[in-house]
Amino acid sequence: MHEIDRSLAELESRIHKPHMVQPEADALFQRIVQEPRPAGRRSRTKWTSPFRVSLLAVSAAVVAGALLIGPDLLQRPPIDPAVVATPRLLAVHTVADDSTTASMDLEATARRVEKLQEADGAEGGPFIQETWSLTTRIGGMQITSAVVPERRETLKKPDGTTTWSVKAEKPQFQNDEQRSLWERQWDAIKEPVDRSGTGDVGYGDAPHNPAELEAWLDQGAPADTAGFISESVVDKLMTNHLDPEQRAALLRVLAKKKGLTTAGEVTDRAGRQGVAYTVKDDSGSIPAEHMLVVDPENGKILAYEEIFLESSPAMKVDGPAVVNYVTFLKG
């Protein structure tokens, strides 16, 4: 496991666990990824239609890849660009009024949201997200010449078990050079895969009591705000529906977190308007920023983004750059 640990550290993973033995690694993999090792159905994907990083894009993919391929975690196609392809940065429009704080803004939103009525059928259907990570892999290769988002759909049963499917979506290019490199990398990839299988959520449904909801969110969460957002809030929203009262309680929990600021108004990758709340993260060698996009009218978490604020020559990232995102589409 030492090679896996080094790879996790090199990729700035927030879930790096030194001296993990195999049972611990297996448990961590199950909790974060909720996907069995790739024994699910595999099918040829046409790029004309829609592994995502199961829960926490970068960190989850790192764990999954490390457990599955060990020292080959950083394997790349033989043709590699000088700078890896990353998604566009979301344009945040700074709010001129700086008389309020993130805590005040979140509390004001919570007061509006707790008065709302739950829409009919709001809990029905699968949980759906679009995700991307710097470590997304297709056909066993890390993709560096294109941004290839993945669409994840999860159905959760009352007993906490899940059935899930993941489909790679159409690759995105920023320029003709990336498109050309992608075509050459494609030749080096055996085939992209769609995946599906079953899993088990490692925690219960979200409680309705605000104090119990806060304890539920704190379960297994790091003490810092960045870790709380990336490893608890995002993780648990992947397979949990929150009604208006629960959303209001979540916003009040976030309002108490240190370092969270109101960045401004933003349009997420699904074209929805929201307010961006950000927190800086200096836990790794590359300064980062974590962003939550919140709908100010209904209190829903629309999206999560992780951004490297500086370049990383070792990872071929030209900062500032998005290295991980989750767009919550349904749930």
C-alpha cells in the first residue's frame, strides 16, 4: 500500500490515509465510491451520446484507481499534452454590497426556504449528477487531452442499498490542438466503458431534526470547512434528498463554518443561477478553493467545484484551474 499512499499524496488527496492495511482501504473505497470493483456491465460508448468520480471526484477517483491498479495510478496515454485539459472556470459576478457576510446570507436564505412547501413527487426518481475530475479514467487511461464529464444515476432503496450507472458524455475541447491530441489518444485506448452495479450507502437517511441533521453531517467529516464541504456535504447529497426544512438546517450548519465567504452570483454548468460560497484550502502544497453554488430561492445545492489557485507543473495543470466538479441535476 505504500505506492498507493505516495500516489494519493502526490495528487493532493484530502483522504490520504497513511499506513492503511488492505481491509481499511477496502472499507474506504466502499464508503466513498459506493461502487464494486469493475464487475458491472461494460459497453462500448458512442461519443455522440451521454467512472465518473463516484462521490468526490478527485479523491474518490484516486482511491478507486489506487485500489484497482496500484502503481499504475498515474498511467497516461503515450501521447500527452504539455498542459492537461480542464473545464472552464465558472464566471462569478462579485456582489457590490459587502455589508453582509456568508453567515448572514445563508441565514436569510434559510428563513425563506423553511417556509416553502415540498413539491409533489420531489423525492421520486434517481439521483442524477454530472461530474468530472482531473483523474477521470476511460478505458484504464487518465484522459488529458479533453474534458469528458460523466453522468451518474443512482436509485436508493429504503434499506440503503443502491443501483447505479455511469456514462461518459461527449468530450469537450478548448482548441483544435486538444481535439487532435484526443483523436490520437483515442487510438491508444482499448475502449471507453459505461459502468453499472449495486452498492450500499454507509450512513442512514438525512434526519429531520436540525440538531440530528448537523450530527449526521459531522459524521466522518474533517474538522476544516473545505473538508466538511467536499467530504460530507457533497458526499451525502449524492444519495439523499433534502426537503425545505432540511435544506434550511443544512444552510444554517454551513453558516457556522469558518472561512466561508459569499463570492457572488454565478451560473452553474447546467445553466442555473445561484450564489457561490467559497472557502480557501491550504492543506496541500497547491492552494485550492472549494465552491458551493446555492439556489437562493429554494436553498438547493446546485453544484460543487474545486479549483487549484496555482499551477502544478508535476500534474501539468495551468492554474487557476478546475480539478473536480459535481453538478447536482436531480435528487
